[in-house]
Amino acid sequence: MKVGIIKYEAGNLQSVLNALEYNHVDWGLIEKKSDFDNYSHLLLPGVGAFPSAMKQLLEKDFVGPILKHIQSGNPFLGICVGFQLLLDSSDEKVFTEGLGVIKGRVRNFKEHTEGLLVPHVGWNFSRQEKESHFHLNESFYFTHSCFCLCENKEDILATTEYGVHFVSAIERDNVVGFQFHPEKSHQYGLNLFKTFEGLKC
């Protein structure tokens, strides 16, 4: 098993790589389209805005290989914006279509909360909503201005409260996504990378 880290301008790579090294995970960087076939697992990190992140994936011609990997049943993990990109679309800054793997939309906190600081930054509790190899009934570190809403309840792995009730983790078959940053969430977060590496293809 080997984890491929998708390298693009929206990726927060170093802290993720440090977390993988800590867990002795076998990993490598995906920098071009032909690299995808070398990995059993894919990890899509992400910081910044949804529109610019999606633009990067399109410009690098990464969308096709990502969808092929997912459709083949191989494990895929998205983190923060990398998780949001799995949904149908986002309203952040400008309406932008996503990868469409998970039915749902990304919304702006500012339009749905009042009296709360945006972005949502800091530790918050992630309530697990179904059984999984991943154990999420813990506090994790968040930093995001937008939140995810999923159409299908069965896709929701965990939820969190910050003015609104939003999806903080999803899991459907071989696809997993975390809104929080496991690489910045101490031991509970670091353990999630080892769990992901152990998922079977």
C-alpha cells in the first residue's frame, strides 16, 4: 500500500507530510497526470478557496485520474478544501462546480451565522454519526470559512456545530473526507492517517 499526495497550489503539504512520516506511512508526491497509477491510496489536501483549488485541478488535468481512482474502488481521502471539492458545487466567492462524487453543496458561514467569527478557527467537537474504521468522537482543529451540507444522510460520517449544524466528515465506500485538519489535531488526528493507510483496495 502506498499513499499518493496530490500536489497542487491549494495543497497544504508540509504538515500533512510530517503527519505521514510520524505514522511511518509509505507516501509519494503526485505532480503530474502519469504519477497517479503508482499509488493504491490518494490524499487530496487543501487550503484556501474552493474556486482556485478546482481551477488548479482542472489546469493540471487531475480531475480525470482522481475520478478514475475513486470509481475503481481505491481509497481516497480529502482534507479541508480537498474534502469540499468532493461535493457537487460551492457558493464560495462565485458558484463553482466540484468533483460531484458526493451529493451536496458548500456554503459560506457569513451567510448562515450571526455574531460568530468567520473563519471558524480552533478546536471543535466532531460527533460521529455512523460506524466506521475511523473514530471521530473527539475535538479536532478546524480553520475554514465555508461548510458542507450533504444530501444523503448515509454519506455523513460526523457533524459539528458552529452557528449551524454542518458536516465535518463524510464516508461512502472508499471515499473519506474531513473538514478539520487531522495533521494539526494531535494524536487523535494523527491516528486517522494510519487508519486511512490500512484501508483495503
